[in-house]
Amino acid sequence: MTPDAFARIAEAADSADATVFIPTPGRRRPADAPAVRLEPVAADLESLVGLNPLVAAANRLLSAVPQIRSTLRHPDPAALRAELLNGITKFQELAQAKGYGPEQIRLARHALCALLDESVQNTPWASQAAKGPSLLQEVEASASGKDNFFLLLNDLENLPAANLEVLEFFAACLALGFEGELRNRAGGRAQLQQIRTQLIELVRRERGAHGLELSVRWRGLDVPLARRSPWLFTWVSACVCAAILVGVYLGLRVLLAIQAEPLARTVASLKAKDGLLTAHAGQPVTPRLKSYLAKELAAGQLALVEDGVKSVVTISGDNLFASGRATIDAAYLQTVLRIAQALNKVPGSIIITGHSDDRPIRTARFPSNWELSRERAHSVVKLMAGEIADPSRLRAEGLADSEPIAPNDSPENRAKNRRVTAILRVASQ
């Protein structure tokens, strides 16, 4: 399993809408289903399976991880748990059939159970799934159910050549988002990133030193070299041209975003001025959402300001989204849903606005902060729509850094400007 494969897994797992594909040869991708299904899917066979049969044996469970994490509600957590336990049993049988020893299987199973337990525990429906012992408690008959993922990983790294395929299995779990005890530790994310990087470098060194001989179950096929198709050059040329066109398109998209930024900033300032002109400052302040959001306000998860004509709920963008991403963090899904439920109780139009700091972003998906802030606002609208009786009340706007609430002169102030607001405007009386 190549280090590049880990990077592709990690990139896909960062998106709640993405499905990580860890293939089994000869199997077809299943049809989409509303609930999480443990089905193998097809992808890069050579990089994900050819060098590590241990990862291939667990592909049905590993491919379910991002699906579990992105599921807002699950109709039957107990059935899912039973299916996961059955999948773990099958994984052990497959690994044993592939020639792995009991200790290798035990270590990989521990990492797999820890990853699946954490994935379920970080969902909005975790409380429904917590009625029985964890998978780790069930499989290892452990009373505490505490995972020893990082302790085991440290032991494995002391003998990398002998444990390379198990190390790759642990690396796959980390690439799929496993955080373990580092999740809530101060500086844990930086430490986790360091562990991931060091592990991938270790795998890269061992693969470079030992090559394919580390995988004793691999055998090449002794077949004559097939004749190259006369159309090969045409296909290669077409692919190169397509790649060039894609590159030109992405470059022009970023350039267009840069040139359009002054115009977008002007339009945003006009909207702000219009809002000031239509405000009714003389009207008395009527609390509308404070009682509904009292728990969240007390916990410091959001801020609320209300005047005579509107209520403004503000959530820190760093809490809602990872840097450069537009997918809502699972830890804040319930908070956003709670805000939507409160807004649903009060009539009026609702504008969700995304805001950024003044640090520019230039990526293929987000050529500027305008696209990023707008996509973040749309993500919140999409989640809230399920809780609002009349979703047409909702509207999303991306304002980038056009409405800062603090000077962008320090990391703390820039963090204040990275935010999402829900503005409830009541009808004029």
C-alpha cells in the first residue's frame, strides 16, 4: 500500500460527502442505500490491495467509516452494530486464510474496532448506539473498552520490517480520521499530524528498502507482453490534451475570481449600506431566540444579538469547519440543528452568511474567500432545511472578509472574523 494511497484516503475522509473506496478484486460497486451498508467498492486496485492483503481483508468495514460519520440519523444502530461485529469476524477469517498469524490479526482487529467505535461515538445518534458494550469490549472481552492504539503502534514501529503490513493497516486507520485519546488533548491535532507523517515516512523507507518482497503472498504472472494497440498514442495524446485543458480552466477560474473580487466587495458594501438605511433602531428589543438557545449560549457555543427588527446568531467558523473546508464538523451538527429548530419557531426571513478573514485562499475548489464563505453558508442552509417547516425562508450568502468584526491584525482577531451568522428578520409591524 503506497504512501500516496494514504493521502488519497485522508483527503476523501475529510469530506462528509465522500466515500472512501477500498476495493476487493472482482466485485462491483453496490447501489446507493439510505443506511450504512457494509459493501466492498472498487477503486485503485494496485495501490490499495496489491501490496497489502490485510487491508483488503478489512475493506468492507473500512469503506463504511466515512459513511457512518456522515450519517446524521440512523434508523437502527443495534442492527448496524450486529453487522459490524459480523464484519469483524469475517475479517479475521479472511486474514487467517491469507496467512496472517494470530498476533498480526489481533493487532489489526484492535485498531479496526477502535476506529469503528470512535466513528460511531462521534455521530449525532451516538447516544442511541451506546446502550451496549463497545465493539472493542465485545471482541476483546475488555471491561474498560479503552483502546491502546498508539501504544501498540509505538511497539510496532520498533520492528518495522517485521510488522510492515500491520503498520500500513494502522496508517490506513489514521488516514480515515482516527484520533483516539489525542482528540480532546491540548495540542492533540498537531501531535496526531506528526504521528501520521512519521508513520508514512517509515512505511516509505521500508518499502523502498525491501520492495515487493515484503509481501510474500504476491506473485507475478508469467505471460507474454501484449502488443500495444495502434490507438495507444492517440489515447495518450487525448489524455495529455485533456489534462492541459483542465489546467487552463482551473487557472482561468482562479484568475477570474481574483479579477471579480473588487466587484464582489463593492456589491457587499452596498448591501451593508442598504441594511443600515432600512433599520428601525427606535423599535423596542423583543427577545425571540434567547430562551430556545439558553443551553448553547451558556456553553459558549454561539453568540446572540437581538434588536427591534432582527436576531443575529453567530458561530465561530473555526468550530464549524476545518481550515479551507466547507463540511460542517460532526461535533457541531447538533448545535446547528438546534439553531434551526429555534428559528423555525419564529416567523421571518432567514439569511445565513459566511464570513472569512483577509487571508486569501487560491484552490481549484475555492479560488477565493468569496467561494469558500458562500459554500460554507450553503452547507449550513442545507443542514437547517430539514428542521425548517418552510425552507424557502432560508437564503445563503458568502461575504468573505467584507464585514469584519475585528481588525485582521492578529491570529485571535482573524479567528473572530471567520464565522457564520444566521440573521432572522421579522416582518414590519
